[in-house]
Amino acid sequence: MGTENPGRPNFPMRPSFTPFASAPPTVRPFSPSGPGTGSESSNFRPIPPGAPPTMTPFSAAGPSPPVRFSDPSVPSAPIASVPPSGAPYQRFPTPPFPSAAQAPPNRAPPMGQPPFQPPAGQISVPPPFFRPQTQVLPVPMGSPPQNANFPPSSMNVPQPPTDSSLSGPRPNFQPPFPGYPSKQPAVSQAPSPFPAQQGSFMPPPASPSPFPSQQGSYGPPPVSATLGYQSRDQMQHPGSAPPTGGVQRLTEDFSSLSVQSIPGTNDPGLDNRSLPRPLDGDVVPSSFLEMYPMNCDPRYLRLTTAAIPNSQSLVARWHLPLGAVVCPLAEAPEGEEVPVINFASTGIIRCRRCRTYVNPYVTFTDAGRKWRCNICSLLNDVPGEYFANLDATGRRIDLDQRPELIKGSVEFVAPTEYMVRPPMPPLYFFLIDVSISAVRSGMIEVVAETIRSCLDELPGFPRTQIGFITYDSTVHFYNMKSSLTQPQMMVVSDLDDIFVPLPDDLLVNFSESRNVVETFLDSLPSMFQDNVNVESAFGPALKAAFMVMSQLGGKLLIFQNSLPSLGVGRLKLRGDDLRVYGTDEEHILRLPEDPFYKQMAADLTKYQIGVNIYAFSDKYTDIASLGTLAKYTGGQVYYYPSFRSGIHGDKLRHELARDLTRETAWEAVMRIRCGKGIRFTSYHGNFMLRSTDLLALPTVDCDKAYAMQLSLEETLLTTQTVYFQVALLYTASCGERRIRVYTAAAPVVTDLGEMYRQADTGAIFSLFSRLAIEKTLTGKLEDARNSLQLMLVKALREYRNLYSVQHRLGARMIYPESLKFLCLYGLALFKSVPLKGGYADVQLDERCAAGFTMMALPVKKLLKLLYPSLIRIDEYLLKPSAQADDFKNIMKRLPLVSENLDSRGLYIYDDGFRFVIWFGRMVSPDIAKNLLGPDFAAELSRVTLTEHDNEMSRRLMKILKKLRESDPSYYQLPYLVRQGEQPREGLLLLVNLIEDQMGGTTGYANWITLIHRQVQQN
Amino acid sequence: MVKMTMIARVTDGLPLAEGLDDGRDLADAEMYKQQVKALFKNLSKGHNEASRMSIETGPYVFHYIIEGRVCYLTMCDRAYPKKLAFQYLEDLKNEFERVNGSQIETAARPYAFIKFDTFIQKTKKLYLDTRTQRNIAKLNDELYEVHQIMTRNVQEVLGVGEKLDQVSQMSSRLTSESRMYADKARDLNRQALIRKWAPVAIVLGVVFLLFWVKTKLW
């Protein structure tokens, strides 16, 4: 068996449940021997286990196993002792069947489940666990009603030999198979009982006739993983499964940490090194795609758990957020682009009732004349042009020419009905503060330079429109008519009643007016270099820009350098007062002060204008108010505190260039649909909600993600699978209107344990952080942190109750393998900029800016920010010759503990937004000299990192470049810091070593202890 | 002055291009756009064969030309010289055919040639002012004959469909009303029957009653 069917191939087995449960007849076509099945399976793609129930999974199972199996000479069972199963079946008396018949209902939900992680992969599964289990066993045997539940667990026994380490111990577990207690006198006497259990496993609702064929398909019994899961599944059946036998499961289920702190001491009693750390970054759980291979890629849509609870009581017990994170335009790697489909005259095929787009999970019936919507199960007619015959298995014969029927991510070309107006051209409008502080910081120069260098790369040539307004105490408009040689400046000083001095030509077609635009950008820095105006008429300028843009919409980039001081939207210095913190007024500082901003944001969204804010001031600029504009228009806030062009220029240059040149979707709306019985209730991110479930996104790009929470509408879900469909209707820069559609399916489960097993830490924290940040806008920071902690504790306690009570785990802390980083990320979120500390820890503006940024970050980027990487590089720099593969070696991330900082080393800390390069006190002077040039001994805050003419410096630059390339959405500016250089070292690095105990915050080990203690206090 | 410009394929009414920021200072631009769309739909059904036509609508006039199965349509003020409007459309047509001529038949998505809007925008500006030397010269140019172009009213044009609607509406009203009439007639019939026989029945009833009373008393 092991040789025939190693590892993955086990999979196909799973689907075989479905037919039994839902459509027994489908079984028939698959005679174990048929070559026909072979051909089917070949065009079926390997994955089908995940296919919807009606798809005939048998073909998927592939002909080979059954064939082999029917040949009695091939030993089927995983363990050598198991005889061919064919014979045993006959031998079996009828009893197995009845008991089997009871089984199917239990088994129903699990269909399509992925295998859960092989136990081998789990951390610290102490062997002692096995022992207690044998003691437990007798219990199930005694109670006959449980029998039905148990057979599946038997499937664990035939552990695939691939897992050599575990196959040994496994046989010990046989006793739990209660299916045939009488037949299993002893642990070691496995052979014959085994097949028997398989027999019992058969759910056949039907008569014995299908039996042989099933036998064939079941033959390779080993699917230990998947089946094992089922055993778990039974667990939840109310009352059906006593905890017994659980230990075995337990070992597969979760990881544990022994936390034995001595009360009263500070010593957590934890081995710091053994704590789980996400040193590999964001790991996307693979189960999502494995279960339902036709699902869209997780880079677009991630669920916080890939197992949807079937009842509200289960939801209530799942204390973590339940929902999804959507990154609608995530960048796809080469070769995986989303296929574009044009239905032309047919029109886009959608469900009549729920408006779901046609997708791989719809089923065709009635000889191909009708299709059943997978979301609302309404039977729709297939339009004449879209008709295709069905083959014997009920699949359309033109399947391979219809990407929308086999792929979870597709893009449709939208017909006229999806347009309220012709597709708009890409439009960039710049609103630039030219008051004295802006001039002094050098921001204007960098901005003008960057825009000019990006002109060629602006998307949408030749339709791209462009325009500028500058402002100080007055608002300056620029006529860029193509026939002019130089732009004409018009100054409007009436701020109370702002008007646009010219109907046209303030917004021009860039390809026509290119010369004028270039002249303007060249002269912009010098035009205002002597400006001494300190005022900023931000509100009126914004209104003017709105008036100019309102016809077309587009992207508005605002460069703001001081607190808006004139006209509408005037803001005042709101005291970021220590005394406010800890009171009920605290959150007001983090909310927009003037309703003008929210009102303006609503208007801007209505006219399809997206705002990106670039803020530069060294003083308070009230990002909380300014950021509101970005928040409700699907934009982004870039914050460069105390901007100096010499230092931060590169960062601004890169990020502005990225903002201007990345692929952008215009005038978009997004909706996520889901199956009956569940509903998305709240949405989190930067957007405006147009109706209850329609997100208005004037501009979207690959760096934006949106999170949403899910709730159950009905008390009990009866379906076995839920489907989700995200649809983003947008105008591409090329002027095409398109609909991006992502479809995903997830199983409905009845077991809390399964939900934990399928949990996705990344998505959970994406949602978590958004909830927490929103909480800081309505309450105290303290409260937000407490509620976060409470959620973690509740979730872990629930999990503990699920397993530990009956297993006497005592002082061990247990958590699901899938959520092993739950505590760490929780701690990181606790210490993240928007949430951490109080008055003194973070500047108010910085806190707000970080909050706005984190509300939009995609999962991967967020996790990097929460748990940044720390890399030691001095060894690599000193190595005489560098090979390419060396690079991978040095990219080894270290835990964020200050103990890891060796004073002889050189480290890079990278949180995705900046680098901190840390020089140990005893780092070899060579390195410092080579990297920093002659002034290596100077104070590092005054030194900027530039490339010097030596190998070492070049290598460092190469490393930085590589790190930056891995994620281009933000530019990481290097900060240099030397060990012991206070307070710089503390501010830049030590504060961010989140596992350390710093100031009033807890360290990782202590945090675990704390959480553990709270978990235990029921 | 040109208010809006639309280009569509006649065979199926698929819009191909449209002027940028059309209808900027028009109060009810949407309504006119709807009219244009209805007009295109009519054209694709084979109504209005004339290849050049002016259609009055409110204070404005639609001018269109159909050439190579593409309809070029613009909306102008009534006062705007017809001659210039058609010149404008000719200009658009020439350029459009030159740039996109080969792909018109194969275009499968709406606004496939939206890039053309920049040209529309540019040309529109040339025709904005009727008093420029260039436009006056064009006006005086007798080569271009516009007098024979028919002018109709938009209600008339769009009315073809509307009238059909009306007829069907009327006929359906007729059926429903005739059904009502039938019902009423039946009702009347019954009433007449009652009126005819009721006295007889009453008399008979009284007679029987009397008989009954008589037998009872005796």
C-alpha cells in the first residue's frame, strides 16, 4: 500500500462519501476496472475531491487504486499484517452493514475535508500520551450506541506507511475501534479486523449491489488522515461521542506547551527557545485549496477558518473572528494571471435570483439546458449560445474551453448594462501644499521630480488625464492647455466661496499637454522656493480639486505639510494631552474633528474620487481628520514625520512612484455573496459602504485588502458546503469595464475542533487588528487591548475545554497546531503602533497613521509588520566569496529577543516599512569602515547609508535590494543604530523586539503564562 | 455648440465611443443619453433608414450620420449651424474609419474604442465657437449640402415604437373591457329573468300558502 499510494493519492478517496450520502446512483458508472473511468479522471484534473457533491468523485478516485484493489493479491492495508480486503468482506457477517448504515449521517459533513496535518508534524507530542489512551479504551467498547460513531476512527489505524515514524505506535490504537469490539481481542491481533472496519465504514445506503464497487473504491483504506478527521467529526455529535479515544486524536490535534510556573515567582518556567515563532512569515494553510481545488487562490480570498460552523451555538463558541479577508487585485505571479472572458452577445451568465456569476461549482442538469446556482440553488435556464451537451457523468463537454467553469478566479468583460457612463480615463490630480514648511523640507522638489519621472509609466496612455493645484493661503490653479508653451497660473484668494477660474484645461489629457506638464513640474520647486507663507488653505483647495475632478473621478493625491489653518476644514491643535488618556474622551483625539472631512469624503466617493494622503509635518497635523478622507474613499495614508528630503527622499520617491504606476482599478464596486443561511454583517477596511453590502471603491490596487465578518442567519445550516463569491466591478486603466469574480467553497462542519484545525492565523489577525483598531476609535486603548486579550483567552479556553478536561492535561497549555502563533501575534498586535501603550509611547499622529495603514494592509504584509524579521548578516558580509545560494542561507529569521543580538554581529531588522541596521558594540571595525566610509566612528544618526566602493558595501546593498524587492508596496528606509546608543537604539529597535519585556509590556514567555493562567481560570 | 457625441455600431446598437465629460453643464444629460440609446436601439432594428438626419429634442437637436454601419451622433443647441454639426461628424467619421475601420465589425465589448474620446474632445473644441475664421469659412462653403437633410422630432422617431406600444395597450384594454361587458351582459340577463318570473313565483307562493293555511285550519 505504501508503495502504491504514498501520501497525496490518498486523497481521492474522500469524495467517495458524497455519492453515498447524496447520490448513490452515481456509484454505478465506476466499475473498478473500467478504463473509461481512467479517461474521465484524466480530464478531471487530480483534485476533484473537493468537487461539489454532485460531481462524480469517483472518477477522481482514479482507476488505479480500485483496480489494484480488486486484485486480492495486492495487500491493501497499510500495515503489513493486513490481508487483502477482498476476502474479509465476504467473510463478514451482515452485522457490519447495519452499523455502517448508521454511520453515514455522521459522516456527511466532513466530505471534502482535507487531511489534517500528520501527527508527525506536530510539536511536542509526548509519547506518554499514548499510554493513557489504552486505559481509556474500554469505555467505548461497552456502549453499543457508540459503535456507529467509532468505525471511522478505526480508519486511523491503517495509517499510511508513508508516515513511518507513526505507523509503529498506531496499531496500539486499534482497540478503540468499537465497531467490532468482540472481534478485536488484542491489540496485536489486528489483521482480520481491519478490513472489517472498512466494511463497517461503508455507508451504503443502498443494497449490497453497489457494494463491490465501493469496496473497490474504498480499497486503499489508508486515508488515515482524512478519515481520522471524521472520527473527530463524530465527536461533536451531541452526546454521541464520549471523550474516550480522544487522546489519540489529541495527539494529532493540537500542540501543547508545558507551562508550570511557580506561583509567586516571575519565572515563567518556559523554555524560551521552544515557543512557536512564525519565522517563515505568512504560511497560507493549504487545506483551502486542497479541499476544493477549484477555489480561487488564497491570495485573493482567505477565510479565518476554512470550516464554516453549522450552528449559531458553534459560532458562539468560536471566539475568534469569523469572516474573510479579500485582496481583490493581489498581484499574481507570472503565469497565473486571471483569465479574461468575454461573453459578448450572450451576456454574462448569472443566477436570476441571487445574481451569482456562473462559476465552477454550478451544476448543469436537464441535458445541459438548466443550471443550478450553487449559492441559492435556483434552477436557471442556460441561454442558447451558452448551451453545451453533458457527457455521461453530467459534465459539460466544453469544459476545457470554459475557464469560468473550472477556475475559481476569472474576469468577465462587462457589457453595457454594467456601465452608468463610458469607462473613465485614468486620472491623477495633485494637490500640493507649497507653504513654507513644505518648501523647507524639500518635499516639493522630491514630489515634482518623482511625478516627472513617472509620467511615462502612468497607466492608461493615451487617455490619462492629469492636473495640479497648489495652495498656501491662496489656491493656485494651472492652465495646462496643450497649445500653451508654459502653464498659466491663476490665483484664487477668495477662500469662503471657492470657484474654479477656468472651465477646461485645468485637467488635461496628459499625452497632449505633455510639454506643458513637464515645464510645470520643472519649475514648481523654484516657483515657491522663496515662499514664506505659513498658512494652509487645505479645505478650500480640496473643494476646488473636487470641483475640477467631479466630472470624471479619479485619484487625488494630497501632499500636506502643515495643519490646515484657513477656510473650511480648518483644524486646530488638539492637545494630545496626557490627562485625556485613560478617560472617556480619549478616543475623540483619534476621530476627525470637523464633520467637513467626513462629508467631503462621502462626496468624493460619490464622484468616484479616491484620495491618498501624504503627510510630512514635524508637528501635529491631525492625521485623524485628514486620514478620514483616505479611509472613506478607498485610499491610503502615507506619513513621513519630520520629512527631510535628504533623509526620507528615497522613501517618498519610491512610494509615490509605486502609487502612480501600480495597476489601478477605477470606479469600482465590490460585493461578496455567500450561501443561504450565512451573511456578511460587517466590513472593515478603507471604503465607503454604499448599501448594506456594496463596497464603493473609487480606486483599488493590489496593496489594499478588505476584511468582513460573517454571521449565521439561521440557527442550523443544513447544507454541507457554503460558497462565497467576491465580485469586483471596475474599470481597468486601459478603458475596459470588467468584473473580477472569485469563487470559493468551504465545508460546513459540526465540530469545533475542526474549525480550529482549519483556522488561518493570517486572516484571523487581519480581521483582529482591524477590529481592535476600530475599537480604539470608540474607546480607550486600554479597552481595545483588553477586549483583544479576552478574545484570545476565550478562544484558547474553549479549545482547552474541548480536549483537555478529559485528558488531564494539567498545567499544559494547549492550542491548535493551526493557531500556534495566536499568542505571539496577539502580543505583537498588543504592542503594535495603533494599540500600544498610552500617551507617551507613540505620537498621536503616528498612531493614527499606522491605524489607517493597517486597516488596508494585505495579510502577508500585516503579519510582517506584526512580527518583523531580524537577520544577522555580518558573517555573510565577511565571507570571502559569495554564492547566490548563500543568500538564502543568511535570510534566516531570528526570534525578536534582545538576547539574540550578539554584540559582535550586524543585524537587519525589517518590518516591511523600514530597516534598522544594528551594529554590535564589538562588530569588527572593518565592517563598519567598509559600510559607512570614513565617518564610521561618528554618531550614526547623522550617517546615511550609501554604497561605497568595496565588496562588503555592495553586498549589503544587494541584501537590502533583495529584501525590498520581495515586497515593493512600501520602501524600507535604512536606519543605522549602534549598540548602546541611547535613546536611539531603544526607540528604533529595542521597543520593537516584541518578545522582550520592555517598560510596562510583557515578554513572550510571560505573556504565554499570563494567557495560560487566565485560560485556566474558568 | 456641441453638447455630446456618441458613436455606435448600427447592427446591434453597441456603443463604441463617447465624448469625454459629456453633458457637463447639462441639467438633464441623463435623459438625453437615454434618448440617444433608444434611438440607437431603433436604428439597430432597422427603422430610420436615412443615413443623415436631424432630430429635434427639447432645446437641442440630434444630428447623426450613418456610414459604414457606424452611427455618429452629436447633440447641439438648436441655434448651432447644421452645416457645422455635420462637418464635425464628417471629421469624426474620417478619423474613426482611418484609425479603427478594420476592427469595427469585430469589436465585442462596449466602448471598445473609448480611446477615440481624446480625438472627439479635440475636435469638439475646434467647433465650439461658430465665429472663428475656420468655422465661418466652413459655413460659407457651399460644397456641403445640408438642406436636404430631413428634420424630424424626437417624439416622432422614438414614437414609432411608442405607437406600437400604444396600440397593443389599447387592444389589451379592449379585450379586458369587452370581457367586462360580457360579464355585465350576463348579469343583466339574469336580472331580466328574475324580473320576468318573480311576480309569477310570488303569486304561486301566495296561492300555495293559502292552500296550506286552509288545510291546516280545517
